[in-house]
Amino acid sequence: MNPDLEHLTFPLADVSIHAVAAGPQDGPLVILLHGFPELWYGWRAQIGPLAEAGFRVAVPDQRGYNQSSKPKDWRAYEVPRLVGDVLGIAGRLGHERFLLAGHDWGE
């Protein structure tokens, strides 16, 4: 299933985050986070079914990836800032609560 994708830009405190979104604006929010070295496209198979199920799905290119800002200072990638990006996206979409899924290569 290929839902209508919206390309959004979230200007946050120190970066601009690109994201793809789909699903009803008033649906429960699901944020999907990609791993290294991917981008939003890694979740392409999950976006449609979640949107069809009534969720508002947001899939950002995390800072440093694809169309999002790429700060040069390594401190810009510390965990509190990454968490702040996710909270900032949720806030800009009008949600205080949301579901979060992420993946990476991990062990």
C-alpha cells in the first residue's frame, strides 16, 4: 500500500528536521526512527498499514541524515538532543503522547 505521503520540515532549536507523514491528522501519533545509516525510507513498508489503521505516522530523517540538518559539532548528536528532536516533532504535530518505534543494526 502506498499512502499519500506528506513531506514536512520541523524547524527545531538548532536543526531543521525533514520527515514524511501519513494518516489522519487526528489519529494517534506513531513516530518511527531509522537506524544507521538509513533514512525515513527504511520504514516505507510500515507507513501505509499504520496510516490505514488510523494512526498519524511521522518518520523523520534524524539529524545528520538525508534531508535533515547535519551539524558538524559532535555534541549536536548527544542523546538529550536526539530525544529533544523527537519531542519537538511530536509537539509540532500537537501531541504530548505518542507511540515510538526504532531500529538499528544492534547486537
